[in-house]
Amino acid sequence: MKKNIYYILLFLIALFYSCSDQTSSVINEISIKGQAVKIDSTNRYIDPKTIFGDVLYAWNMDLYGGKLSAKEWQKSDRLLASGSGHDEFGYMIISRDKNGELYVLNRSWVGAKFLSLVKIPHGDSIPAVKDKTKWERYNLKETPLFGPSGSNFTVLSDSTILVTGAPTDDICHLFSIINFKSQKVSTLDYWPADDMKCDDKRKNRRYVENSVVLGNNKGKFLYQNGVMRNAFIFSFNEANETSIISNLYSDSFSEKRPTEVLACCANEDRIYMLLRDSDCKGNKLKEWNNPFIFGNTIEVFDWDGEKQQIIHLDKYGQYIMLSEDNKTLYLVSDYSEETTEPFIFSYNLENAN
């Protein structure tokens, strides 16, 4: 009798842990509703790019900035001018360091020649950005000519940035570290192994164009290419030896483009991936016959690559952004099939927990 009770207890304990494991492996999947963000009429002709502090930076040849809340995007000021004169920029790529300072990478319109980098204190303050006496300017004209470059960069230190792309004479790399004080460039040793049947120059272009690289300020980085639907988390050491931590998405590399593409944003704890596979009304696309692809499903990962959550939004958009306090997610589109005006919807992430 005691022996039977013993086996019954063992069975119940095993059953309990089995159920616990199954429960912990279930992904939290929810739906949340958003609210339309009122957009000042003067902002309808500029393209939202990123949020720093409570300022939404937007671009239309020149760089603009306006206060953003969950309810309103206020009138934007023209902050930086496009041109070739003093204190003017070519193609502007912006980022920010962990201390909140704004970095503006100045790239030539033709080719991928980096011309300069400007560091602006207190990048979340519009008056500070306008105060040119506080700018720190670094010349980059002695850096080598690059092949294609990505649409953003990540600040590593007070003298280095990480970009997607590589010098033309070192094209078999995807990532480069630019020392903007010494104008020296070094590449990470990563070059993807895949079934892509093309020369190295074309392979580099397909990986780098439409790509972003984000960091969590803790030594981990996210590479994401929306059009190729490819994303992975990686790290690297002082010798620039690169380790892949987790592959999040990786499609085949045939000539036919996938009808699902990606957009992303991240903070120090989570990565948010917007899956785009529909038109603006939510109809799934079967063929690549529309350059404006929308989505409303977000997959949330930690920086180890473990999927934590799936969030379904009630609207369809093209890009996502996070507020500074990580409490609000913004769904953005700079184009709709029904109107050429941009729109923004805000979602309270505290309702997603």
C-alpha cells in the first residue's frame, strides 16, 4: 500500500512540473486599442523618424522637431538645414547616446561618403539643438569611401559609432566601427553564410540597404533588415570577433521578395518587431505588388532572443516607435492608400502587461 502511494506521489509531482513547464512556455498574446494622435497641420509634409525625450524628430531634406505626447504632435521647428554651406548637412542620420546627447552623421547624397559628425548636448531639448555654439564638430572626410550604408547608427562610446556597411575595399563585412575623433574605421569579422547566389558587392548591398542596428547599452546589438525579413541579435569583443546570440527571422534569399517585411524598435529590455504583410485595410498581400505594406502584429523579444509576447494592434501602420519612459508605443505611417497625409496612433503598453 505504501509503495502504491509512493508511486502516486511521484506521478503527481511529475504531472505538476509538466504542467508548469507547459504554462511557462505559453506566449502571452493580447489585443490593445489605440488612440489617434492629433498632428499639427504644418507637420503633414515631414516624415517622422524617431523619438528622443518628448521630441519627435522628422525629416524632409531638413530636420524638424516637435513635442510629442500620446494625444498630440505639436508644431515642429526646423532644426537643421540641408545643403553644402557652413552648419548645413547632406543626408542626415541621427542617433543618441545613453546620456541623451544627439549625434548627427552627415553623409553625402551621392555614394556613401561620410563627411562629418556633429554631437549636440541635450538632444531632447529643441532650444539646445538650435544653439550652434554648443555643437562638437568632427571631420570624417579622411575616412574611406563606403559601400551602401544603413539607415541609422549606434553610439558605442564618446569616440566611436557602429554602422551597417563597410568600406568599398573591405566589402565582405556587414558592420563597421567608425572612430570619429581619429577618422579610423575597423570592421567586425561577421559575414553571413547563406545560399545567396551573387557576388560579394551585391550581397553586401542586399544586407545593408534597408537595415538598422540597435543596441541595449549592455553589449548586445540587434541587426534588422525589413525588406529581406532578416533579424538577429549579436555581440562582439575588443578584437571585433562577433558572436550571434539569436536568429529572430531569416528568410530564403531567392530573387522573389517576401510579402512580409519587418519594422522594429527597442529599449534596454525588449525588442519590438512589427510584422507587415497587409494593405492599409488589413488585407493580406499575396504578391509583391504594393510598395506600401502595413502591419498590426508585434512580436516582443528579450535580448536573449526569447519571444515574450504577441501584441495585436487595432490599426495598421508601417513603423513603430517607443516613448522615452517605455510606456507608450506609437504606430506610424507616412503614407496611406486613402490619403497622402501621415498618421500616428498611440498605445498604452501598461495595458499590454
